Amino acid sequence: MVTDRKQWFFKGIKAGIPIMLGYFAVSIALGISARNAGMTAPQATIASALIMASAGQYIGFTLIAAGASYLEVVVMEAIANARYLLMSCALSQKVDSDLPLRHRLLMGLWITDEIFGVSVSVEGRLNPWYNYGMAAVATPGWALGTLAGVVLGNVLPARVVSALSVGLFGMFMSIFVPPARKNRVIAALVVVSFAASYAFNAVAWFDGISSGMKIIILTVVISLGAALLFPVEEDAHAA
Amino acid sequence: MQHNVYLYILGMWLISYLIRVLPLTLIRRQITNRTIRSFLYYVPYVTLAVMTFPAILSATQSPVSGALALAAGLVLAWLGGSLFQVSVACCAVVFVAELAMRL
């Protein structure tokens, strides 16, 4: 059991390195926005280490700068981060049913788009130590990138930041493309998701909806449609 | 009224944590309903696809370099590239493309 934990933890660290690099790059921009919001380096760094949410933090910082009430900030944070609720549901089916509460409480700390994406792509049951390994390197990447953003501002060449910021999308693609190759329904879903997401962002009528909310609406509608039209076989979920 | 930034951060953290941890702690057994199981099976792929496009086009300095990274990532992932390879290749494509475009 102990070697199992160790193995998963180190696997997690390995999988977490590209996440760390991507996070570092993306959070520099977040740090710049924190500075613009009048936050200090410690405040921005602590916020990033704890909250680990790009859109959520960006919205939060913007509201803090505007002097919004605590309640407004919390409500907006809930809306921006509501997609994690779905991810948490999916993870509850991916872990062992006997997984103790303490592991569930710990795993919940680090449900981010990337850590979630990588952890659901594991074959079979998910070992929480895989997530801890990823979090151990990804969290410093996110927090230190934010710190760098506050301190350095725009010193880094724009081209470097631009190049690093697509790393996270590369990671997403490496997660949803291989299953799409094997499964036609998933392949079709990817195409539908791209098209719907593009349309949703292009139509001005939807401009008032936050990007986090758009992700939730599209995810729920498309996944539910697929579940009704193409229900999966009994054992497909465990794979 | 003067707001305390650390209280804002605490509030943001607390609500985010509750959202992340509640389903994971409350749903303790395997769901047997076939529709819900299928829904949760499709969620990760759909949500990652939705987050990738068209966001990747506006993440870079030019939509062209973003589109090239998208194409490179899709092809490489299709051919079986690892998470790390696909991720680094996308970064490299953007760097070279923007160098060529003198951005």
C-alpha cells in the first residue's frame, strides 16, 4: 500500500510539471490584474495558493478593486466556479467508494480544470495520491506565477507569456483527443462542443453571461443530450 | 466601510472549497442510474472541449498563432502524443509562429 501511494504521488508530480509550467505562465497575467486591483504581493500570492481558479480569481480581484460587498464577491465566486461542482460529481464516481472522508476533503482542495482533466484520464480507479502529487507542483506554479506577475508586471516579453499560455490548452487536447479517436460519440461531442462554444461566444446576445457560466450551461446541455441519446454501457464508466 | 482584503480572500476560498468538496464527500457510492452515469461519463470531455475552443484563439497575441497551436495539438494528440509532448509542442508552435510574424 505504501509503495502504491509513493508510486502514484511521483506519477502525479510528473504529470504536474506541465501543469506547473502552464500555471506559472497563466498566473502572471493574473498577478498583473491583482496589482491593478491594488492588492499587495502577499495578498495576491495567498489568494492564488488557496483559491486556484483563474476566472474566479480574476472576477474576485476586479470586484475587490471596485469595493464590492463581501456577499457580492462570494456570489460571483460561486457562479464563476460552479463548474467544479460537476467535476467533483464526476470525481466521486472515479474514486473508490470506500475512500475515507479525509482523502475526499483533501482532494477537494485541488479540483482545478487541469488537475481534474488529468485525474479523470487515469485508467480504472483514481488514487488520491496522484492528485496530491500534481497539487504539490501545480500549486507553487500558480502561486509563484501570480507573485511574479505582481512584482515583475510587464517585464517578461509578451511573446514568452503568449507561448506559455497555450500550454494548458495543449494539455486539454491530450486528454480529450485520444478517447475521441477510439469512441465516435466522444469525437462527435468534441465537434459539437467546439461549434456550440464558438457560437455561444460569438453571439452578442450572450455577452452578459460570464465565461464560467457559459462553460456550465454548455457542459450540462451537451452532456445531458449525449447521455440521453447515447447512454454508456454498464462497465464503460469504470474504464 | 473599509473592506479587509484578507476577508475577501477567505470568502472566495471558502465558497470555492465548498463547491469543490461537497459532491465528492456527499456522493459516497456508485451511482446506478444509467442516464446520470452517462452524463458524468461525458462531462469531462465536453467541458474540456468547451474550454479549449474558441478560448485558445484569444490566449495568444494573434488568433493565427492560437489556431496553429490548436491544429498542432489536435494532430499530435491524435497520433498519441503524451500530455507533456502536446503541451510543449503547442507552446513551441506559438513561439515560432509569433517570431515569424514579428509580434
